[in-house]
Amino acid sequence: MTPEGPAAERRYEPVIGLEIHVQLRTRTKMFCGCALSFGEEPNTRTCPICLGHPGTLPAVNAEAVHFGLMIALALECDLAERSVFHRKNYFYPDLPKGYQISQYDVPLARNGVLGDVRIHRVHLEEDAAKLVHAGSSGRLHGAEASVVDFNRGGTPLVEIVTEPDIRSAAEAAEWGRLLRATLRATGVSDVNMEEGSLRVDANVSIRPAGESTYGTKAELKNMNSFRFLERGIEAELARQEAIVRDGAEVEQETLHFDPQTGALTPLRSKEYAHDYRYFPEPDLVPVAPTEEMVSRARGALPELPAARAGRLEADRGLPPETARLLAFRAELGDYYEAALAADGDVDPRALASWVTNDLQARLGDGEDPARSSVEPAALARLVAMVGERRISQSAAKEVLDVLAAEGGDPEAIASERSLEMAGGDEIAQVVERALEQNADAVEQVRAGNQKAIGAIVGAVMRETKGRADGGEVQRLIRERIEA
């Protein structure tokens, strides 16, 4: 039965906040001297400190603090004068100490913003180890087994928590891409979601449209791509709305989204802060950034993607979507700006279109164009040749095929393959022959059927193999017909 009443008739608004864990690209772990690694043999990057042996003492990784400050400044946060490490107590096989060193009530930074989303807090912590479920192929004494790889345990993390400012699944994914591009630009992390160096959780709730109170949230854990993040949020929004429209209440819990089946399954009831029994870490002093530390972090920041997109849009006249693509994918933006610098006569908008569309289509998925055979100056010259009407769009794409395969000079390639635009006496002679061979079409145009001119233009283009400018051909044909 379809429920009746206010709940069934209301329109509901999504309320979404994100929690992002970023593995920092430091040389060593957060509180010990073990080297960081990915893909090493299990349990080869460990020591008594990160394994939580009795009598060991942690020491804060200064480079991790530096990277944390860079992230906080990139997100326009207010830095804490003194941020405090806490012990977050819980028991799990991948946590050898029985607690995680994190920051609780006094994080490194607060009150930032990126795009249209406010940042609630940025704090430092250590990562847990990795629990590997062996399944039926990995049996121990006849039972299915789980094993722990402690290599990851103690890896430096920055956790970024947003305010619940996001209002759709698509917006969450788009903002996540902006954050990833921003972090990648700073160099603090490789932000590789497949390898787990960027992990995203989503806090999702709904409320009647127009209301300011928040509904009960559910948390989606560890999305490993922004496409899956979007799909997971959409599935959870649909689940919550169905519950509310049936007259029931959403329960606060942690869920797993399976991208293969689209199913949401409960992991556990949501913990609260008091469940972790936070207390200050007695073996670590507070982090108190000095002016020198803050200046060093600020000086290490490059132009960030949001600023780059705004500059490309304002200074080069690029459409917002194109500017964002070039800014979010730094390798494309760098290539584009190198090409611009190589040829001052090229149209910036046309060049951006060739970089983001035609060139990308000829490269492998995600390939850096700077590593391709197409030199930035060569593409700029090719685009300028199109703008100068020395070569047609279709012929230019044929030249680009050669450049992508072999490299070279676009002008030489166009000349060798007779791809340069026909003009002058050559075009005039071809137009004369086309008029003679299409006398019926000429009479139809004179009688007022303007569509008939297409047959004459087509004959010219076929004879010149596309090397003629269509607009100029039409002008010459009309001039001769009306003479």
C-alpha cells in the first residue's frame, strides 16, 4: 500500500557531509622511523613503536606536521595555536596498541572553505594496520582466516571533515574531485584512491525541504572512487526516503556500499565520541606552530586548482567547464599553458578545445600529454594554422593523428600530404567546373531554392579533398551565380 499523509507528500532535501582521510607522502611513519611503503611484503615495515610494544615512546613526524599545515592553509582554515594529540581507544585486530593517536577537541585547524563547502576541521592522526580476509582459499586449522599486515599501521594521516553543506550526490563527487586536485597540487599526497591514500566517507541524511533541522544520518564508509561515492549516496538517499515515506525512522549506523550489486549493508551501529574514551596522549606535547613553520608551509603552496580555473576563465576567456578540467587535471593545464607560451598567435579558446577534446582522444586514458609525441608548440602551431585558414578542421585532425603517432612539424606534415587549404586560382577553377557540372542546381538556386547550393559546394569539397574553406567556396559560388 502507498502511505498517505504528510510524509508521503513532502519533498525531501539531501544533507551530506564528507570525511576524507589523506595518507601523507612523508618518508617515515607518524610516530616512528619506519619507512612508508605500498606493496611491500607484509609486516616488513614495522618496529616496536608502531607495533605498540610496552615501554616505547612516540615522536611526532615534523614533515607530517608541515604537510598538515599546508593542507590547512590550502583550505583557508584557522590554525590552532596549540593542537593536542589524544588517544582514541577501541579494540580491533588491526590496532596493536588498543588505541589510535589522533586529535580530538583541539585539532590542527578549523573553519576553512573550499569552493562552496565549508571545512569543519583538519586534524592529524595515524592510520591503522590492514586487515586482510583470506576467505575459503586461506584456511588456518580448517577455518577461514583473517590476517593483519602491520606495514600500514602508523602511516601519517590528515583527516578533513566538511560541514553538511552538500545537497546532492553529484555535488559530493564533484567537490571530492576538486579536493583531490587541490591536494595533488600541494604534493602532500599522491591521493591514489585505488591504493587507499585517499579514502572518503559520507554522512548522509534527509530532511523536509525548507527546514533547517538535521535528520538522522548514516555513514557510508571507505568509497574508493568518486563514481562509487556518487552511486552510494544516491542509493542511501533513496533508502532513507523510502523509510521516511513509510512512516518509519532512519537509524544512525555505518553502512557499506557494494558497487557491484548496488546493495547497502550495515557494518555497525554508529559510535559516539564518548564510546572512544578520548583522553590526552601523555607521551606527546601539543603541536604549537611557530611563525616560521606557518611561513614555510604557506611558501610551499603552489597556485591551487580553484585559483587556476578562475584565472583561465578570466584571463583566457575559457568556458567554466573547460577551465575546471584544465585546472583539476594539472598535467592538461600545464600542457595547455606551455602550448600558449609557445605560440602567441593561437586562439586560447580554440587551443583549450583541442587539448581537452582532440588531443585527449588520441592519448591513453589519463596519459600525460607532455609524455606524448605531440610537442606543445606543435599543437599550438596546428591550431593557429586552422585559425589562419591554412588548413581545415578535418585536415588538422589528420595531421594530429600523425603527430600523435610520430611527432614532427605540423606545417611539414600538411605540406607533404597536400592537406593545406586550396585557394586563389585553384579554387576559382574548381568552382567553375562545379558550376558547369551542376547546371540544374545552379538554376534551382537562381529560382530561390537556396538548399540546392549544397550540391555545388559538395562537388568543390570532393575535388579539393576537403582542402577548401566551405564559407569561401559558398561566397565564390554565389558571386558567380548572381553575376
